[in-house]
Amino acid sequence: MQGWRGNMEDSHIADLDIGDGNSLFAVFDGHGGPEVAKFVKNHFTKNLINSAAYKRKDYKLALENTFLKMDRLL
């Protein structure tokens, strides 16, 4: 989005290699508060790469499951 700068409540991941040659880019909005966006930023990658679906290279399911796990953890 041209001109988008985010805000102080947003957090993001911009990682060119999450340890296995895959990249991860994500923006977490702070509508749930800045603590929520920061929590997800700090825990998302670890939970993603440790998921069973990710390990078997089912990346779509791994992403879906990781977002759902973040909801449960919060």
C-alpha cells in the first residue's frame, strides 16, 4: 500500500531466512493493543517453524495453525 507507514501499535516480521531458506514477512495490527502485536511478533516464528505441518512442508496449514495458536495463547 503506497504511503502506508503503520503506527506505534503495529509490529512486523521481515526475515529473509527463518533458518531453513524460507522467508517470513508479516504485519500484526495493534487493534488488540500494542502488547498483542508485540506478543505475536515475538512468538510467531518459533511456533511456526516448530509446528508439525511446517516440518512436513505444508506451509499453508502451518500458517493457519500458528495464527490459531497465537489466538489460544493470548
